[in-house]
Amino acid sequence: MNQKIFYLIFTVIALFFSSCGNDDKVKDISRDGAIETIMNVEHLNDKQDVIKTTHKIWVKSVLVKTAIHTDTIPALGSMKPESAITAEVSKEIDVKKDYEFYITVK
């Protein structure tokens, strides 16, 4: 009986850890009535980035409108990636910092 409980607990733990770390990515959206939003930031120069937000409005599988908004925002500067912070690396490597996106849907 104890062996069955052990295997049950082991299976539950294995399933739990196998589901961790998987990003929930939408492969296809329902276009029956949806707003699809695409956001990206492009590095313009050392002091400025450009944020681009695209909204696609879908009604009954028909794209009825696309709205694109762009704005210039301050650049976050640069950083040294962890792989470049070693004694073996002789040259300086800088990578521009990226913004994090947090979206609230109501």
C-alpha cells in the first residue's frame, strides 16, 4: 500500500514540475470577436526607444480595423550580459536594456 502512495505522490510531483516553466503562448486566436494587440520596442539611439502598439479588431473572422500607435520613450541604457562578466572575456560588451511589459485587461 505504501508503494502505491509513493508512486502516486511521485507522479503528481512529476506532473507539477513538468508543467512549470512552460509559457502559455496562444497559437491562434478566435477571430469571431477579438482585439489582437502587438507591442514591441525598438532601440532608436542611446537616449531614445520607440514603442509601437498595434491593435487589430476582428469581427466574425474579418479584420475590420487596424490601429497603430507609436511613441518615443526614454532608453534604459545598457548593461553587461552575464556571459560577458568573466575573466576570460577581454573586450567590453554592452547590451541595451529592454522594457518589461505588464498588461492589465479589464
